[in-house]
Amino acid sequence: MQTRQIKTDGLKQQILEAGSGPLVLLIHGFPELGISWRAQVQALADAGYHAVAPDMRGYGGTDKPAARDAYSILHLVGDMVDLVRALGDTECVVVGHDWGAPVAWHCALTRPDLFRAVVGLSVPFQPRRPKGPPTAAMAAISKRLGLGELYINQFQADDAHAVFEADVAAGLRKGFYAYDGATPEDRQSTGFIPEGETFISTVPDDAPLPPWMTPEHFAEYVAAFSAGGFRGPLDWYRNLDRNWALTAHLQDARIRVPAAFVVGERDPVRHYAGQHEAGLKDWLTDLRMKVVVPGAGHWIQQERADAVNGLLIQFLSEL
């Protein structure tokens, strides 16, 4: 494995890569980095693929544009199109986890000529809602359920990143713990935040690192987010309604390339995005794999690296 920086049309991207052969692009989510895919990069390289995991726009060693509008889904997909070209390829398989999953789904939705197959981890494809922007719908659902405010809505605030930056290590440690499959159910996050609380304050102060996270690996995240901050990563969330406006042309569009979806049985994201799992076959016309990994939480490629590696290589080998 090597880490290097590569210049694309839009920005300078830092990538983790290994191997040679067909290109597989691995897109991380929040609050992660390209290093979140180390186990997959190695396994895919060993299996005969060129595995590339970038730090995404706003993260780690990749550029962090100052403008909030520079973090729309069109920019994020465009970054991946540029990256494939900069790597000298004309097609690839795209894999996304967490926020990286919507990016991967939209790569396949908008450029099936370039992204020949797609895998989403943890977050299912969510078709564009014709009735209006998503944050209002999320707020209405939260109010109806009486569970508090969904953290995604809380992240819309201009200063939402400040609570993470006040204590970077605590914010990251609590976030990883709250969504981990090994965390007891009564200490896992539901994603809904009581009035007067924040995502960080709802997680116990004694939250330890998850079993799969070594202190050395954790230190890499702390260093990256201490240097780069959380404004850019949270700007992804702050573009949700803008993304809805920008993608009117994709209303009712379906993903027609070969697709797979993998989720942890105990992933808290299922509390608010799980409803879309049942309808995946209606939107992914060539859904070849749909797997629920027993006992796994949200950080599935790190929690269950061997299982995810096996599923990815199986899917790729059958293309």
C-alpha cells in the first residue's frame, strides 16, 4: 500500500492504493478517511485489483474548499469521475460506505458508462423524494415520533461542527462507539437527539474505543481531524436540500448497473434509513447481492473486515 497525492481537474486528492488490475474505488463516509479501507485495499490488491481509497473532499489530505456550496453531490460525484480519469482508467467498480454510499449510488446512477458496478455499505439507495426537500421531511418524522431531533437536522446549523472541534478525540471516540456493533443496545445511538443535547453529549463520557480500533489507528483520525476540522465534512450534510434541488433531473431514475448492498444487523442507521432497504430491488434493477451481517454495527468494513472482503471479492468475481 502507498499513499500519494494526485491532481484532478477540481482539486488535489490524497489516495491510499495498492495492486494492479481492474480499478475498484472505495469511498469513505463521516467521520472517516481513506485509511478506513486499509483491510479492503490490501485484500482487493491481493485478489488482482487496483484498489484506491481517496480522502474525500473536505477530509484528511485532500483539498478543503471554503465555500459551503462546493460540497454538493454533483461535486462529490465529479471528484470521483476526475479521479478515475487521473488514474488512467476508463471504468471502475465503485464502493461506498456511510456518506460514501450515496456518492457511490449517484456515480452509478449518473455515469453508468464509467462506473460499471456499485456496492453500497450501511446506507441503502434512497430515491429522490418528489414531495420536497429532505430536511423538512426528517424534521416532521422526528416530531411525529417524539424522539427528539435527528442529528442530520442538527448538523444543518452553521456552528454544528464546533462541538466536534472543541474536543476532537472525544468527539471521534464517542461517534465510533455510539454506532459500533459491540456497543450494548442501551448505549448505542438511535440518531435522534433530545432537546438541549448534541450528538456528542448523548454518548456516555466513559465510551471506550471499539474493539477493532487500535490506539494507533485512532491517533491517525485525531491527527487528521485536528488539522482539517469538521466544517467541510459537515458541509456535506448542509447541502442535502440543495442536492434535492440539483437532482430534479434524476427523479424516478433507476440504477441499472450490477449492484450490491451490505449492512450490519445492529447498524443504528437502520433506525432512520432502514425503510429503504425493502424497496432496493425496485430501484436497483440488477441487484445481485443483499446481505445483513449478523451482529455488525455501522463501521462494517472495519468491524467485519474479513466478511466484507469476502463479499466484495465474490461480487467482483461474478461481474
